Amino acid sequence: MIPGEVDLTGVYFPPLLVNGTLAVIFTLLTVILMNHYRLSRFFLFPQLTMAAIAAIYTVLFSIWVFPA
């Protein structure tokens, strides 16, 4: 059975909130790595790329980590 909420010490969180938080953390790590290896210079709008990566991570986490 797929849970509707994520229980963290008695406080229930919606799965999209957890997925979004994980996505932002993984996006920040991805952006740091992209800046370290100078890959962000190939993008016209790096801020928009960061938002797109966050959306992709949110969808992937919603499918495989905490399904809604």
C-alpha cells in the first residue's frame, strides 16, 4: 500500500513537499558540480536551467522515491 503522507516523528508531510525538498538539495549539488567543472557556461540562462533541473528531480523523486 502506498502511503498518502510521510510520517516524521508524528508530523505528517505531503509527499510532494518531501520530494520538492529533496529535489532542491540534489539540484544545489548538481549546480555546484556543474560550476566546478565549468559546464554552466554552455547554458544561456543558468537560473532557468536550475529551475528545470529541480522540476526534473521533483518528477523523478515523485515516481520512484515517495510516490504521491
